[in-house]
Amino acid sequence: MKAVLVEDEKHSRETLRNLIEEFCKDVYIVGVAESVDDAVQVIRSTNPDLVFLDIELQTGSGFDVLSKLSDMSFDVIFTTAYEHYAIRAIKFSSLDYLLKPIDIEELQRAVNKARANHYVAYQKQQLETLLANIAGKTVKRICLATADRLEFVSVSDISLCEASGSYTNFYMKDGRKVMVSKHLKEYETLLTDEQFMRVHNSFLVNLKEVKQYVKSEGGYLIMNDNKQVSISPKKRDEFLSRIGM
């Protein structure tokens, strides 16, 4: 895999280069850049398979680099020195990031994922989804990685999410079900600020899609698609508060 490093701090740049050369044997660094403009030029001239992209650069951000590129047919692994505000948006796009100081196992995991899941048809859409969410300040689309594809859906089109062991089933407003191989907890963290609430160990619901709250039989919800959802007694007060009751 041909890789480009975009990092404006010399120490961080050399450290990452050394880690890649020692622990990611089939990754070849074909270009290095320190600024937004240099990064755009290097990526255009080298046509890499993978870009290690620092989120914060002295001349702008890694997102500025992407926004200047019309052809984004490469994988991206973001790097950052702290829990950046954009990490949530990065996760929504099913992209990877590494926190500095970079852990060797995390680096290898991210590279292996880029190698194994080289979704050429989806790369541009993943990055466009990320840039749209960053620009809009709120998350409007999410990328769901299923067993055989990436599916891009509007957050508002999700009715509810249901835990199924180590998987999560997404029930869409149009009646479709999408199964993703991630725990429900991960999506609870991502979607809580987007009008979603974990009302039960097994259910994360879009509050805008709740049609009825039934008090009998311990309490349960009826969604707009008529799916019945249990609500945990310890979540009842929070749910009523969230819907303004």
C-alpha cells in the first residue's frame, strides 16, 4: 500500500514514519507533507492508497485538505493528539483515527482494516459524508458497515436500534432492517445527542418516532411503524422528561 503522511510536527512525523516502517511492512511511504497546500499537491501527485492525516495543522485542518481534493479514492487514518471534537463525526463515517502517542497495536489494527476493507466504491462517499457532517455542525448521515457493504443512511431515517448479541439491528422508517457488527453501546454514544435515547438494555430509539407510551404491563413504547419496544423502569422518568412530560 502506498501511503502519504500529513503531519506538521517533525517529531510526530518521524515517530509515525518509524512505526510504519518497522511494524507495517507492506506500507510504503511515498510522500510527506506539513501544510494543507503541500498535502493536496503530494496526494494528487502520488495517488496513494492510504493517507495518515493529522486533524490539526498550523495552516488549517485535515478536513481542509480533503475539501480541496475532487478525487478522494484513498483510505484515511486520522491522527490527533487529543480527543478532538471531530472524532464523533469520524466514527459516524466508519473511518479510523489514532490518538498520539500512537499505540503500535492500534496502528496495525487500523492499517489491517484499511487493507482488508478497501471499499474503493465507498471511499469518496465516506469522506464526503464526514465533510458534510463537519460543515453542518450536526450529524445528518451515518455510515453503517454490514457484513458485505457500507450503507449510508440519514440519521432521521432511523426508527430504532436493537441489540442482538455483539450485533446491532437498525430498523429504518421505510421498513428495512440493517445488521451491523458492533455493539449497541457504540451507537448509544454516537446518537444520544441526535434525539435518540437508550430506553432499555436492548433498545435505542429515535424519540421523534415514538407514537405512544403505554403505562400498563410495566410500560412500553409503540413506534410509528407499530413496533413495540420495552422501556426499563429506571429509564421511565428520563424518557418522560426527554419528551417534555
